[in-house]
Amino acid sequence: MSTMEGQTAQSLDYASSKEWLDIMKNRSRLRMHELIERLGLRAKWSQNKRGKTNFESALVRDLVTDMGEVVSTLPKESDELVKFLSEEGSMSEQVEELLQKHGSAIWGRLAGGNREHLISAGEEGVDEAMYPRDLYFENKEDRAVIRRLIHWWLGMKAINVILARERLDRERKKKEENKKTRVVEFETQDAGSSPFVALAPSAGTPTAPMLNTNIPPTRAGELPRRMAYQVENLSRGSPISTSMVTPPELNDSPVVSARGSIVNADASHVSAVNTNAAQTASGHTVAEGVWDRMGPSRNGSISSQAASSWSAMNASQQTADRRRSSLAMEVTPQTQPANGASSSASFSLSALRADMSQLILSLTPEEYTHSGVNNTSVATAAEYGSHNGEPYRGLDEDTLRALRAYIYREETQVPWEETPLLNRLENIWRFGVRCDHTRVMDNIGAFVARERAILTWIELKRHLADLDRADKRWRAEGKTPDEIERRIQQHRTLMGATRELLRSYDMIQPIDGPETDKDELLRQAFVVLAGERYAVELQWKTVEFTDVMEWLANSLKLFMRSEEEEGESRYYVG
């Protein structure tokens, strides 16, 4: 047995035990597409020539089908398979049967009439090192080359079956571990006495009837006002865990404009976040660390035109849509005797979860529609096709321009706001792209990976906006015990949302292995979302996704370490 090194493409000998083991351990430089090129078979691959190989010729497809039947009879364990493939004369009978049936039909001088299913040596795009000359089955030497390459091909297909099975086993175990971790954290949350609380409103706003940040000390016999949240994911199939969503603001608290907001604003009024000197000079506050990155990331070229019909239509649903993935229940303040125990202020999250779950189950689809929850979904399905199985038609021109302005900072005359734009993109994906059954079934694995990427990215952008709003509030707050306690609870809620977002990101599985990173998956998802027309007409570059998630993970580690070392004292200014 000889090795590949030092041999020409078409003098490739049978693989040795070491070479089979290298392929099994993913250490081999030989790739499947190289074997197919050496055989002279014309095929279609992805840009990096990984993943599924498509053959247009029925002659070649019949060969591949019969090869699959041979592979199904080979050993299913890696050690046994390597030992079997390394034996002299292994699969000789199976290979000979394949050549007797398909050899002349594919590589014969008159194969297929004009041999269109084969590449020609020297033609444009053909690697001379891989295919230096045409193969003819009538030639004894060429027949031996084909026999050896078919043996390689069968062996690599059998190894890929084992590797795919092992990868699925790892994914299943990882999902089980993540599920167990969530159960433990869920039980730990229920055991605690600290409820989720709403993000505090900004300072400097009217104090009545709105809540304000300068809360006086709690009087005897009175509980501080709280907001307890039960998070329930209404968008079934979302990759984001139901315990991840960042809690929204109170209904009666001011909402800070999201990134890209242009309503009632002039371009000259747009400035970087946290540029106030007094705020910048503040001491060691909770706003430091994770949110240091927010300043530069919130800048960009934003159109100053008045809102168009597109933005007006989306802004009208902003309040309802931004809470679409979570349900909030306000706990009414209760009076308490002066000698009541402080533990009476604790609320049972288990009871809230049970109550909210019953509420959700009691709502029929008709009730959702009548209450205005699903109106956007129905409109999206009708507007973008994929209704009753129709093909997805792609984005309209205004939404496309807003998307490219958002992710690429392109100049556009279309006004847009971050929150309604993200809501619209998610609705279009869920009720437009996802309903195109032909597109989904064409490659389920690829579709799932791209869907996880784009939905996780949308939740990331929302989470960053929540962090920015919290930063602004906390910098404007005072130092009273109530304010500090509220900041602690809000911070822990946000950190819990960050953890769930990171778990969702980790569950994104690349399509073609490690070489197809998650930035590329997100880019492909944008192309699918844009539609076939714009996928060809426009250039789609990758956007910052992996780097932001890594930064978020590192910032979370720093905060956890700081909280362990300093305790709750880190939340106090000074």
C-alpha cells in the first residue's frame, strides 16, 4: 500500500490503514469533491465544494444510488470499518459489480452519446492536477484508475455515515444537557425570593401619574410597588428559550427611542450615547462594563425625513409587537400590617407561571386574531406569498432598503426605526419564508441553521437595545436604597437574559462543518429573506454577529467575577 503523497492525480493507489484512520479523524487532506473530479464526473457543488453533491446526469445518479446500497452493508463502527477497508481486496466484488453495470455507460467512448456528463481535460475550470487526461473505460489502465477511485469513494461515504451519526449523537446529548441545565436554573429561580422587576423609567420625567426613580422610603404597612413577569414565548419554534426575553418597560414609563429612530427628530439632534460629561464622570456604577460598547455601536447615518407610510404602519403596532414574545402581569400593591414580616413581599413565580400558562391555553386562535395579536402575522403571510403553499416572494423595496440601511449603514430615503423593523423582519421570516414548504424541504438542515441564526440575531439586537435603555436609566438614578435594590434586580434579570441568548447562539449548528461559520449562516439567511431577485442583484456581505456574541460572553464573565468578589457593593456609586 502506498500513500497519496508524491503520486499524480490518476495514479492514486488504494488507501492504507493510516490514510483511512486520518479520514476518520478528519486529518486527511483528500476531500470527496477531489475524488469526483479525478473520476471526471460533472457535478454541482456549493461555493466551497462542501456538503451535498448534485449530479444532473441520470447515469451518474444511478451509480450513486447503487453505491449507497453497498455502503449500507459495510461495518457501522469506526474501528471495524477502518480495519475492513484496509484489508487487501476489500470490496473487490462490490466494486467489480458496479463497474460491470455502470462503467461503460459512464466512462465509455460513446457514453451518453457525447459524454456531456463528464468534464474534459483542459477545459476552463478543470484542475489539471486533478484531471490531467480524459478517462476511457475501454482503456485497461484507465479502468484500473476508476476501480481504485470507486473504492476510495465507497470508503469515504461509509466513514461519512459514521461521522454524521456521531455528530447527531453529540447534538442530542448537548440538547439534553442544556435542557437539564434549564430545569435546574428554573427550580433555582423559583426557590429565590427576588421577583423579576421592570426596568426603571428615566429620571427627569413627570412624577405623576408615572412612576419615577426617586422613590421615597417605604412606609410601615405598605409594600413597594413591584412588577413580576412571567415570560412565555408566543412565537412557537423560536430558538430562544422562554426564559430569555428581556422584560419590557412599565406601561406608564417613558420609552427611549430605539436605534435608527427618526420620528419627530432632526439629524442634527442625533448624538452618541453617554456623551454627557456629568454622566461620564460618574463613579463605579452598574452601567460600566457591559454597556461601554454601546456608545460607538449606536451611531450611524440616519435619514431625517418625516415618517413614511411604511414606518407609520409599523410604528402603529410598535407597543404591541415589542411585547409579542413576552407576557407581563402587574401585581397590585397590597397593604400589610405594620408588624408584618418582610417575607410577605415575595411573590411566587411558580403561581404566576401557572396562571399565565392557563391564560395562554384559554386563548383560541380566533381570540388572538380578534384581540389584534395575529393581525400582523396574517397580513404578512398574504403580502409575501407562502399563504396556502405559495412561494415566498421576497421583501418589498422599502423593507429591503431599510434592512440594508440597518445592517450595512447604506444611505436611504426610507425612514425606519429599529424596533418595528426587527418586528417586521421576524414576522416576514416566520409567516413568509417559513411557510414556503418547497424552500424548507429543499434542504431542511440548511434552513434550520439559517433560521436559528437570523432569529437569534434579531433577539440579540433587541437585547442590546434593552441594555442601552437600562444604562440610560441607571446613570440618571440616585442612591436611595430602593433605587439600588431595583437596579440589582434589573441587572440580574438582564444577565439571565444574556445567558439564555448565549445558549441560543451556541445551539446554531453550521451547515457544512466548522468552515461555515455563524456569520456566514446569518449572511445566507439575509439572502433568503431578501428573495431570489435581490439575492442576485445585490451584494450581501457578512455582518458583525460572532464578535458581538463573544464580547457579550466575555462581559458576562467579567460581571459575574466582579459580583462574586465585591458582592452587592458594586451597585453603589462611589
